[in-house]
Amino acid sequence: MSKWERWLVPGVLAVVGVPFLITGGVLWAVVPRSVANHAKEVARLPVATAATLNERGAPVLLEGQVSDRNPISDRPPLVAYNEYHRVRRNDEWKWERVRSYAPTLWVQIPGKEVEIAAGYTLQSTFSQVEAGRDRSYEGFKVNDPVLAIGTLSVAGDHPVVDNAEIGFETKEAYLVSLEREQSTARWMGLLFSVLGSLLTLGAGLAIYLSWRGAGAR
């Protein structure tokens, strides 16, 4: 066996194991902390009412319904949507988001209609429109429940929320989903860390055995 062949197995184990360790550390420590901080920010935000939308630049959280003021998109009955295509990756079929249609969205809350500025992010959606085997659209139609978190850029009689994230959950349901996200990240971090440790230890053991075998000769 040549010198390069002796180092092949430990090299492969190390190349795979070290990235697994790094990924596991990030998933275990960094991601849950980031999600937890976001959850604390959301928990501190009260659900906005018609009377509280009066401080420009303030973060706001809305619970309401999609207003019938919104025009229907090119994918009726949706007024805003994410477009997904079914693609083949590594011999597996997966759904990938290829486009978001996010025009101005009007949300009805008790006593007031609020404008969500175009360009918001559709985090989670409620309604679905099928468009064949390899394409689908998920979004919102009129009267769907909606949760919006963003910044109040215009206050007063015609409030506007900018840089918003949109979902169909209530605030309570969204916080529960964030808790699940933290838990999932920790378990995935543990899994990657264990696999990375085993692979890295295997690389070290292979190096030791190779060195010991070379010394015996």
C-alpha cells in the first residue's frame, strides 16, 4: 500500500466528519439562540389595534383577515402567493420555491384596514392552487386569516406596515412553531455532532493504525 493510499481513508473521514461537527455546533448553539431571541421579540409585541397604530417606526404585530379590497392575482383565487416547482436533486424529487408574488396586501383588523407594503415575505401560507404535476402555488385569498410582523412606516388613518413577514398563524400559534423550530434545531445539531465526532474519531483511529502498521514494518 502506497503512502497516499494509507492516508485516503482517514482523509475522507476527516473531510466528512469535521464539517458535520461544525454544522452540529451551529445547529445546537447558534440557531436555537437566534430563534429564541426572535421569539422573545415577538412575545413582547402586543397585537395591534386600530388605536395603537400611531407610532411611526415602531415594530407592529397584526392579526386579521385578508381584505376583499385586494385584487385577485393571475392565480385565482389567490391575491398573493409563493410559486413552487418540482425538481430532481440527487435522484430525489423535491419542491423548490422559485418565485414570490407579493403585491400590496390589505389586511382587515377590528376597526381599521392596514396596508402591507409590497415586497413582504410569505413565511407560511394558507390556501393552495394546483397547476399540474410539477407546479403549485400557495398563498392567501380574500378572508384568509393572516399574521403580519413588520415596521409601521405610516401612522394615522391610513397605516402602512413595511418590511413585513406574513403567515397564517395567530401570534400564539407562531410562538409555538418557533419553539418547535428550536427543538428541531437542537436535535439535528445533536445528530450532526455525534456523526461528526464518530467520523473524526474514526479518522484519528485510522491514522494511528496506519502509523502503527508502518512502524511495525
